[in-house]
Amino acid sequence: MKVGPFLFRITGAVLGLELLLGGLLTFGFISSTSHIVVGFIAFFLAIALMIVSLVSKPKFRPMQMLSTVLVVLIVVQISKRYVSDILQIAHLLEC
């Protein structure tokens, strides 16, 4: 089995689990620890998928774009959380 399609399937399954855990976290059924751990696993798998798709021969442009966009969106989601915390702290210090 080729590495690219295998990583794509595994990453998709982990992202589905991440979405499920996010919903459970939203409604208070689980702690945030499992959601964060699975999120970082999904991030590392997305980076591995991006690297494999960028260096593989023959080039498959849709997979390259999809994996790159996936990594960018995960980085935006992670940074959004910390930027929100920083803005809340700055607002409290302002008062």
C-alpha cells in the first residue's frame, strides 16, 4: 500500500475523531485533555501527509493543495485559541 493514500485515510479518521471530541467537549461530556491530545496528533499527521504529498512522484496537485490547506487551517485554529486568551488578558489589564 502506498504511504500517501494510507496517511490520507488515517488523517481523515483522526480529524473525524477530533470533531467528535470537540462536540463532546462543547457540551461538557469530556475534559479538554483528550481533545487537545488528539488535536496535536491530527496536526502531526497533517504535517506528515503534507510532506509525503509534496515529495512524492508523480505529483498529485489536488492532494498537495488539500494537505497544505489542512495544515494552515489547523495552525489558524491553534493560534486563534491563544490570541483569544491574550486579548482577554489585555482587556482585563486595561480596566
